Amino acid sequence: MDYIPTSLFQYDQEDELLQISSIPCQKDSNQPDQLPVTTHQHGSHLTRKLSVTHDETDENPNDNNKNKKKLTHRDIERQRRQKMATLHTFLQSLLPVEDNKGKRSISDHIHESVNYIKHLKNKIRELNNKRDELKRLSNTTKNLPGSISDTVDLRSSSAGVEVVITGRQGLPLSRVLEILMREGLSIVSFNSTKVNERLLHTIESEVP
């Protein structure tokens, strides 16, 4: 049996070890590159998404309150405009026909309404003066001979003044008519009847 030197055997073993260790490590083709990085990026994306969703959830109550306030403000404003439109229409109906001709703004109608109210106040003052004048006429006729039982009654009407004269022998109607015309009243109608031996004269007058 031949003798094999131990040193030769060790050299060959070491050489084999060197050859094995010098073989480069091959990557597994089935594994994707940079898997940990991709996983980290994906996880970061999910974290950001959850964070945004959480923030949006926290802001939803405030947004709902703001939307409710906007809707409430719009409803109040809409009701206010409807009320103003109704009042404006009613105001137009109270003005004379000549003041409603043509297209006019709300401010024009309000200005005309103020002037019309002043005009009505002046007419009321004039009618009060005319009523007082007719009352003085009534007191004067009571003191005339033959007119002791005669009476003059003044009544306010929608157009102006209604004069009702009653008596047995009658009053000079020409004087009553003269006073009415002198005060600027227009005679609309005149009616004379006899009731229980008494004459009843009714005169309707209005302000022109």
C-alpha cells in the first residue's frame, strides 16, 4: 500500500474549500428586487392615507355646522325677501292708479307713498274744517224763524261728507249747497223725501 502524504491531502482540501468559497452567491430570480423598500413605501402610503382619512373625519362636524348655518341664513334671507315683496305689492294697491303707471322701482313707490300720505293728511285737515263750518251752519239755522224743529246732521263718508237735513218747513237748500261748493266740495247726489210730514234732504259730497 502506497503512502500518501498528509500535506498533499490538506492542500487539496484547502484548494477545494477555496474554490467553493470563491463561487459567488446567486440571487433568487423568483424574489423581486428591493422588496423591503417597496413594502416600506406601501406601508407609508397606507399610513398617510389613514392619517388623511382621520383628519377628514375630524373636520366633518365643523363642515356640517357651517353648511347648516349657510342653509339657515339662506332661508331667513329668502323669507325676508318674500315678506318685502308682499308688503311692496300691498303698498302699491293703496296708491292711486296714476301713481302705479309704468315700471318704477321700490324706492320710487316708497317716495310716492310718503307724498300721498302727506296729501291725505292735508285733505283730512280740510275736511275737518269744512265739517266745523257745516256745524256752525246747523247752529245758525236753528235760530232762524220757522226752523226751530229743523236739524242738520253731518256724517263722514268714504268719499267726503254726507249732509242730512230734516224739518217741517224745510231749510234754504241753496244756502247749504253754496257753503259746500265754497268749501271746495263737489255735489255727488241729492235726494229729498217726505216722511211723517217732515222733509228729509240728503246731500252727498266729495273732495275733488
